[in-house]
Amino acid sequence: MPKSSEFKIRIRENICPRCGRPSADGGLCGACRVAQLSWFSCPARVVSICCPSCGSWKEAGLWVDTGVPREELAYELARRAIHIIPEVSNPGVAISIHDQSSNRSIAECRMSGTLLGEPVEGSCQIEILWQKEQCDRCSRMSGSYHEGVVQVRATGRKPLPWELRNAGRIAHEVEEALVSSGERLSFISEIEETRDGLDITIGSQRIGQEIATAIVRAMGGRYTTHPKLVGERAGKRLFRITYSVRLPKYMRGDIIVVHGRYAEVQNADGRDVRFSEIPDGQQRSAPENRIDALVGNVRDAAEYLVVFREGDTIGVLDPATGESTECRIPPGMQAEPGDRIRILRTADELILLG
Ligand SMILES: [Zn+2]
Ligand SMILES: [Zn+2]
């Protein structure tokens, strides 16, 4: 065969049948093959459902707390909606958001990458519809739905104002921790001070249990649970639970009389009281019902100056009134003129704490 005809045939074989440009194997060239492929897809619109009250976001039928501003959410929604086939290397997406109205935004998206060795580019528009719907939590809260109540009371006394504040603070800390770990329905719907203590109305049994446990851990005492059948839904029996927290009768720092001696309470769990005896600091414990009397709390003690000592008798100056008083020092307590000594004044005597 003459050389020239062989050359012509080879040229014909190596031309792209579609665009006439050279092709490696005589089939479609790279650019034409790539042009035939749909290497990305993008929906015309996406719908975002947001709770107008708390800003949480409904994703695949589930509510989640985001705290993400709308513009960032729009980027996220557009980015997730665009699909680029895995054969594209170095894929890139650039998005700009244009708000059209309070319930409609447009995402302009530009995609790029490399496919079969050819650079590719494309663009699309995604309409983002912002819909509002009250979330599960807000609708429960506004409908005063609840699953129980934590009642904080004290044994044989009324809880003190600082104890109620403390219990309320603990409850809010538990709520914050649960909500930030994704327990959306573990909310507190109401905290109310009652005649006997504090009532904390809660959205789930989980939070009720955790609040009761946390209060007892921090403040002593114990709790019991009391379920009450309130109805039936979809064949399931519905209960509300009362978590009854009993703060102990005695609390840390209480000055008590036990076995005829003064002592300072270290802690109490509602059954036993641990205390240190005054003045030697000996640690002991006794059942709560063996405590003879409660005379006060160290928080109410003051520092008195010792002005003289004669045997077991000392003279002290009341820091508030400047009045001097004589009292007996208990055996084993150190008190010399010039010392300062903590004293708890009760209605009829001075109790030297040391
Ligand atoms: Zn071609
Ligand atoms: Zn909400």
C-alpha cells in the first residue's frame, strides 16, 4: 500500500465524530464525552422548617437546636443539596445567597472540578423556602405539657431561702446540660415557690430524675418517686411522676446538742448525721433521731475578743455591741487574752466554737 493512503486512513480514525477535533481512539473526544455526562445535580428548591419561637430546625423530620444564623443555614442547605458524582476530582462549590423575602432566598451555586482529565464548570440556582412551624418543645411548653414535678422539701422544717435558690440553680444547670446534649424535651416549664418549698415542673422523666439526683448529691437528703397514671395514648399508659426530694433536717454548719455536748454538723443524709464535737473536733456520727437539739448555724457566729482569763472563766467583747460578757471555757479549748474566738449567741447563752 502506498504510504499516502495509510496516512489518510489514520487521520480519519483519530477524529472525534461529534466535533471533528482530534480524538485519541477515533471515538468521542474527552470534551465531548464530558459534555454528555451530567456530573452534578441540584434540586430546584429546598424547604427549611424553622421554629419561630426558639430557632430550632427540622431536619429529616427531627427537630434539632442549631443556634446557626439564617445565612449560614442557607449555605449549609445549598451545599448539602448539590450532588457531584464521585468521578470528579478536586470538586469545588461556590455559593452566594440572595434573600428575596422573609420566606424565600436564592442560592447561586457554581461548581467546578476535573473529569476524565478535562476541567469542568457548571452552575445552578436553588430556591430556599423558609417555613415556620412550632417545634415539638415549644408546642409542649405552650400547651403546658409535662411529665412530672420535682418537689423540694425539708424534713421537719421549711427549706431556707438560700436552699431554694440553690435547688433552682442546680435544676437550671441540669436543664442546660441536657438540652445541649440533644435532649430537646428535657425542659423545665415552671419553677414555683410554694408554702413548703419549691415545685419544679418538668418536660421529661429523664430531667426529673437528674434534677432530683443532683440536688440530693449537692445538698444531702434523699428522694423518692411517686408515679401517677394520668391516661393512655396509643395503647401506652401515661404516667406523671412526682420526685419528692427531702432535704435533711440538719445541714452542714448546724450547731447541735448530741450526747449532752455541742457539735458542728458536717453532713446529713436524712438518716445519719456526721458531726465534729466542739471543741476537740472529734468526728462522730449518730442517727438523726438521737440528736438532742438544734441551736443554730456557724454562719451566725461572730468573732469575739478575749479580754481576760481567770481559771475557766474568760471575759469576751461582743464585736457588735462592745459589751463585755463572762463565760466558762469548755475543757480542752484554748483561749488567752488577746485571742479571737468564734462564738454563737443564742437567746440565752454564748456557745464557744473555738
Ligand atoms: Zn469532540
Ligand atoms: Zn421551638
